[in-house]
Amino acid sequence: MTTIPTIVVQLVHIDGPLKGEIQEFFDQEISMGRLPTCQVQFPKNFTMISRNHARIVREGNRFKLVDQSANGTFVNGKRVTEAYLKSGDVLILAEGGPKVSFLTRVEEGLPQPQAAPPSGTPAEPQAAPTPQTPAQQIQPQPETPSPVSIQKVQAPLIVQYGPTLRSFKELPVTIGKNPGCDLSLEHPQILDKHAQFFFDQGQYWVKDLTGRNLILIDGQPINLQGPLNPNSTVSLSPEGPTFRFLGGGRLAEFEEPETQEPEGEGS
């Protein structure tokens, strides 16, 4: 039986009032503006954004941006009235306004088939996935992953860091301060050659090039290299920078929410 794939739209807010937020949508239409009815809602007093600023409309397996604003909408720096979007495009709502990365991923709609039950035994219905707690996410991470080979492969990698969005079509990709790296990051904790992202055995991996066990996945050191699972956090050092792996080769900068210490009595 053929299943219709579900296309998930991810909007990564790179700059603006919603900076750092990652929103996911399954809708046929996504509205953006200041009205409370908009799926992507900006603050009421953020008047550079129109009340109904723009819509993203699904047409078959494509998505079209429709501008409805007074101050305009830009795709990759070009002002548009209507434009078909591709994964990795950067939207700017009004000149100098909020910057959003448009990403998509395809879900097949049904989970991967399990091993067939014995003949005559009815298959049990699939249970809905249980949300993982941070502890559950950490537990499967092996201390010493099995060695995997690093070879050049055609696989996408999209990295959002601050206002920058970089796309690669071939892996591995090396990150560090050295200008010879594929992606140079200016951060006090980043070394000359720091990390390498690669693809093997059907999934994405990160390799620690520091020799100091600085890289962590979900808070756990990877020793040498470790696999990336959807929604894992990847810290290039205990002090950052930290990214969330969104699946499909997408890394978005991630900031841990600050925890407020309880005030002492009588303060």
C-alpha cells in the first residue's frame, strides 16, 4: 500500500524577536504576522511586520511564499511578491527585519516496518512514540563508538550559526578556526581544526579533532566520534557553541535556556 509522504516545514529563526526558536509545521498554509491567528506570530508592537505579513502555501510537493505586507518580504536577499521556496532559503520579513531559515524534510507517514510476527499471530498496533527525557537521550550514546570510515560522499549539510547559514553538498566538512577549514567559526573555544561532520552507515556523525575530548552529544563526551540522532544537541566544547541536529543534515545554533536560581528568604 502506497503512503503519501508528509513534508515537515522547519522555520529556524536566525534573527529578530523569535531568534533561536525552531518551529515545525505540517500545515497546508503557514501564516506569518502580528495577528494572534498567525502561526508565526510576532510581537504586537513590532510594527515593521504587517499584521498579515506573508503566507507559505503548499502546492503539491512545493511551497510558495506569498507576500502580503507593506514593507516587503525577501528570499535570499531579493524582494519578492511570490516565490517558490527550496530547503535552505533564507527569508527576511521587511528590510532589516527578522531573518528565518526555511527547511523541509520528508517523513514517509508510517514507521519503518518491524520484523513480521509468526504466522497466524495478529500484529500489535504501533504505539505512539514516547517523548524522550534528556536522560533517555543520553543513555543510548556509546562511550566508545565502533569505528566508521570517513569517505567523500554526496550528502547535504546545512549549518546555521548566528546570522550565517552555510550549505554543503559533499561530506566530510571540517570545522575550525583555520582558514583552510570548510567552515571557519569565530568562537573562543574553537581550535584550529576542531570537528568533522561526515556521513556513514546511513547516518550523520561528528568526529572530535581536538584530541581533548571536547565535543559532547546530549551532554556526553563522544571520546572520538559519535552518531547524530534527530533533536540531539552537539556541543563543540563544554562552553559551546552548541547546535541542535534537526535531521537530514541540518544543524541550528542552540542556546540552553538559563535557569534562574531561587531567591533566598528575606532577600
